Amino acid sequence: MQSRLTPYLLIFIAVLTLVVSHWIIGRPTSHLSVEAVFTDPTGIKGPASGSRLDILSRSAVSIIDSIRHVEALRPPKGIIRALEDANREVFLRGAIERRGFAMSPNVISMLNRVATARQLYLNHTQKTPEYAILVDAIRRTHGPLVVLDLKSKVTSVLPSTLRREVSYYDPSRVETSEPTIQEVGVSTVILTPDALTFERYYNWLRAIEDYDQGYHRDLIEKAIVAATVYRAATVISAETDSTGVAAFPPFDLGNYWITGRYPRDLYRLSREHRSMLSRSIAGQEPVSGITFWDRAFTHTLLAPRLSLTSKDAVSLEINLP
């Protein structure tokens, strides 16, 4: 019995000696190999080749959420370094935009001006019975107006949502030299837009343009700050080969997060993001062509390989109105 235990005891002593020597000389390190696989919308699996995988000291989702909840930000000292990585900045910007973000007081004021200009226009049209009928028909067809209750809601609103909304009420659609006849249900409505109607409509449009610019300034600023925090939290990075495998050089043992995404192509990534937003605006079910991993793991001497599949992917949902 003792002779059987001796080899195992020697192995245990050898491993223990190795660990102790590592701690005496320095912190123990080990290699890590990661295999990443993505599944396309048709269900076909393939290697996530050419994707960069980052080992982080904190969750990438927590970085995104912590930044998007902050109203006012100060540009970081490493702002130029953050902009060096366009792919990372574009991905983080898209993730923040899909989840919605707290806007700065200045941009909240811009959105408030949109709400005021919209209400002035609608109040004016309500004074004309014919327009009141038309407005009611638009609401029955396209649904209610986007809620802009800024006292209880400071989360961003997509400018494209506001643009689509204002287009429904464009008085130029009925501008002719003669009164325009519109069929609304079983009723015939004669519309004669006046100068004040156009003035208030263009004020509404200009308010949306101003908000659009402020919205994107806030969004880009948040993405740059998030990229800077992301960079600071990155321990080590590696890129997958044609088989979807990434080999990391030795790094310290411990608890980490592994983060990556597919596709890696900047323009395809942007197209997928815009497609998701446009589907959301149109009231369709958003379909994501983006695979995003943000998985916690423990790096040990006994687990030198890790697999990432679509089952490990996290969803960055669209929370915007």
C-alpha cells in the first residue's frame, strides 16, 4: 500500500515545491489558450478568426454600465491613446448607445426644447379642426408620441426616433397652391397650411438637429472614457488565428474576465449596430449579428485552455425608446 502511495506523494511534493519556488521568485504565471466560436443568424457555427480577446481585471459590461450612468464626465488624460484603438472605441460606443445613457444637463436642456417646440406645433394645429383630425389619424396609424418626461427620465432618446416622428407631421406634404384634400378614414379633410404652421414645424426640426449634435457629443465622450477605463483594466491581449484559437503568453494566476467580440471588422460592426437600432425604431424584433463575450474565469496551473461559444455570449439589449 505504501509503495503505491509513494509516486503520488513525490508528484505532490514536486508540484508543491514548484508553486513555492514560484512564489519565492515571483508571482506564479501560466499560459492560456482560448478557442472562440461564433454562430451566425442561420445557426451555422464557425471559428471567430481574427478576433482580439482581452483579459480584464473587471467586467467589460460593468465598465459600460458605470460610464453610461454618469451624467457629467471630464475628458481623461489618456484621451488620445483611447482614440488610437478605433475598433474598441466604436464597439463601446455602440454598446453604450444600445443600452441608453444618462445625458449631460446641457443636452437634457436640448431635449427639453424639442419637447417644447413639438408641443407648440401640436397646440397650433389643434386650433384648426381639419388638422386636429389629421393629427388624430397619424397617432392612430403610428402610435403615440415619444414620451419626453424629463422630470422623471433623463435617459437618452435616439435622434433617429425623433426624426421619424417629426416626419409624420410635415405640413409640406399638403402645401399646394390650392387647398389640399386628404382622405382620413371616411372623412374628407381640406388642409390649408399657414405661415405659422411652417414656422413652428421648422422650430421643431431645428430643436431636433441641436439635440442630435449634443446627443452624439455626449455619446462619443462616454465611449472615449469607457475606452480609457477598458485600456486600464486590460491585463493582456491576444488575437485568434484562422481556427479561432488565441494563445496568451504567461500571465499571473488569479480571477479575471475574458472579453472579445465578433465580427472584428470596424465597418461590419457599425452596420450590425445600426441595423439593430433601425429594427428597434421600426418596432421589429432586433436581430444581433454581434457576438460579445464577457466571461469570468479563474486562471490556474490546472486549466490552461478555455472555450468560448455563443452560449457564453452576453446580450447588450436595446433599452432606448
